Amino acid sequence: MQFELQPVFLFTRWSADTVVNFDHLSQELAARGIETSSDLAKELLDRHSIATLSTDSFGLPDSMLSLRLASCYLDMEQNEDSARLLELRSSGIGDDEFMSEAHHPKSNAAIKGFAEFLASLSL
């Protein structure tokens, strides 16, 4: 079975947040005991070390299988990292290079973990 996620990307100058809806995967997720966005967020955190925000965090129904993914600070935990990335971004580097594993290793690891989770659904 082919699957397709329909994320909505929200870009600001220094961050990229994504809201992803999983309603079309509800049967596959329910087979794993995942029936709410809170369940899904817990699964990703517990099994894949990926922190997300469930829809109930925004006052939306928890039954809506959507999550907010934000990776803008994963590689900016220390002041030195933030300064390095801000300087790099200001240098005019292209988006692909800026977001590469060389400059954002933690963000790229989270993306790979998310891809592994999707692959594990045996779609």
C-alpha cells in the first residue's frame, strides 16, 4: 500500500514547524493501540525519541490524529551552536546545505527516526 502524508509547512526565518495529519492511517495506527493524537505522540517519544505536540495541546479534539513537529532548536541547544548556525545562515548558504546532516545532525536524526516509524507501519 502506498501512503502519502499531507504536511503543512510553516516557515519563519529561523524555524520550520510542521503539522502532519495521520487520519488516513487510522486503521494501521489503531492496530497498534494508537487511537488519539496523545497516543501517537507518546509512541513517537517512547519508541523513537521524537518529541511532538498532540492536537489537544491546541484545544483541538484528541481524536484528530495530527501532530505538530518542530525541529528548529534540536541543533541549537547551546549558545555556541545557535551562534554558529545563525552565522552560517547569514552567510547566504543555501537551504539544502544549511539543513544538511553536517549542520543539523539532531534534526536529521529525528527525520530518519520519523521515517523509520512510518516504515514500521507496514504500509
